[in-house]
Amino acid sequence: MSLLPVRVYPDPILNQMSEDVIVTPENRAELETLIQDMTETMKANNGMGLSAVQVGVLKRILTATFNKKDFYMLNPVLLDTSERDAKGLEGCLSFPKLVAEIARPDWCVVQYETLDGETKEERYRDYDARCIIHEIDHMNGEVFIDRMEEHKRFFLKGALQSMKTRYEQEHPTGV
Ligand SMILES: [Zn+2]
């Protein structure tokens, strides 16, 4: 197993759409390794969830750890969510040290696939639902600050700007 580098804001890959995963006998072992590496990477960074795009792979895969239980999902789809939103504090491994209050449904029903080709359905509440929805957003090229109310995002301007400056220093263009 190996730890994978986590892509951080404003890496443009974070705004890209991930593709559905199709498991074949040829790619199964590779996907299994990716899921193991994502799980290790997530836990090493004290994360609760991680989407493949965050380690530079544009595939609809998430890993998560709830109540000390690790799991993964392939091609997760939200079947249903509560109409009522709940506000809660959220962080993201692609935005180190940033915490923001985001309104999200307080429960969701998600359908997903496994490496064995099974289709499963699960219902999540509270912070678990928040995490799953956050990770599915990543697969659609959306990050949590996109979900913030405009006037609240204003207060993060400084933090986001210093992340941009650092990213530009680490990824110089024109060389
Ligand atoms: Zn995230």
C-alpha cells in the first residue's frame, strides 16, 4: 500500500467530472489497490471521506470511514435526500485547515456498486450523509466552497488567496 499525494485547491482537476467505473477482470486488481491506497491516504490525513479525483483519478470512486469502519463505493448515486437542509461544519482534504458551515440535506439514500458487481443501497443521516454528499459533489467537479452562501465565502477570501499563491509557487507555468 502507498500514500497518494492529495490534490489541493485550486488544482483544476477538482473542477472536472469523473467517469463511471466499469470493473473488468483486467482492471479489478488495479481498482482494488487504488481503493486500498485511497483508504490509507484518507486515514493518514485524518479524513472521513475521499473521492478518487482528490488523488488525481477521474473515476467515480469514494472511500470513507464511519465509526471506525472503512468502506468504498463505486458509481454512487443519490436516490433521495431530505427536503430540509441542516447546517454543519465541513472540511476537505483538498482545502487543508479550512472549515466552513455548509447547508446540506440531513439524510440521503445512496445506491452504489461494489467490485463484485453488486448494486447496494444505503441510508445515511447527519454527518455521515453530509460526508457522502460531499464526496459525490467531488465526482461532479464541485467543491464544498461552491455550496457556501456568498457572504460567508467572502470571509474565506484571504485563506483561498494564500492557497492559490502557494499552488502557483509549487506549479510554476511557462517552464
Ligand atoms: Zn472534499
